[in-house]
Amino acid sequence: MSFSPSLLVSAALAGVLLAHGCATVSSSVMVPEKLESVAISQGGSVRIEAAGSQRQALIGRRLVEPTALEAALRESVLTSGIYDEVVGVGHADRVLAVTVERINEPALGLDMTCEVSLRWRLMSDDESQTFWEEVITTKETINSFHENDSSKRGMMSVEAALRSNLRRGIVRLSNAG
């Protein structure tokens, strides 16, 4: 039995897309690599609420799980020194809510670009007062120079865009009060 080359290429491409679609981003790759202490420390405590991305298809996995985003935010906030403590449950001086608004997943190609928009919102403990709110959009491209394996480039661009967003969000949060 013989298959046409175009059928084999189509089957391989479908496999790559399925593998890419089933992956989720872990918290460790979302944390910015070089996140030094920020100039302005707010002090006190913060509670983090995170909402991940929508499910891929009806029963598919989320590209960004809420628990992974929350863990990455927790580590980023503590590393930056903006707040003295991150509270898991209960009273905190502030609440930081971060929601995945949009992820434009990259198309298959030599250069794979992902654009991520996260809504950052800093509120009072009872969430009745908003001190700062901003949608931050970042875009990152991974090409064959960074990664030769095209099945990995897509996820790497998503991870890079999320890292960039967290880095930018932490810097802006430090000025938010």
C-alpha cells in the first residue's frame, strides 16, 4: 500500500497541530527570567486571583491553567519585592486579579508569533475599590534560529509572550499603589 506525499505531509501536520493544541503552559516558564527588585515597594500583603485561558474546543485543555498563572504571579510578585507577603486565602491589604483576555496562537511557520493580552486589576481586599486596571498586550516571535523543531516553536512563542507580559505587568504594578 502506498500513500501520496501530500497525504503524508497532511497527516504529519495534523499530528503537530494536535500535539500543540493539547499542551498547557507551566508556571515555571511564565515567570520572567530576569525580574529584579522593583524600585517602588508597596509593602504589606496581596492576594492573587487568576483566570486562565478558555478551553481549546469543547472538552479540550486550557492553554493557560488558572493555577499555573497564579503560581507564576505569586513567584513574580515575591521575587520583585513589591509586596512583603502573598496570601493564599483570607485577608490581604490588596487583591491582584489577572485574567487572560486573549491569546492569538501562532500559525505554523518558520517564524511563530504569539500575542497575549492579560487584564491586570489591583483592588482593595473587599474588591469594592479599584486602584489600577490595565490590559497589557505583549507579542513575541520564536523563529528557527531559536528552535529548529517547529512542533516546539509555537509553544515557545506562547511562553515568551506570557513571560514578557508578566515582566511588564509587575513593573506597572509597582507604580500602581
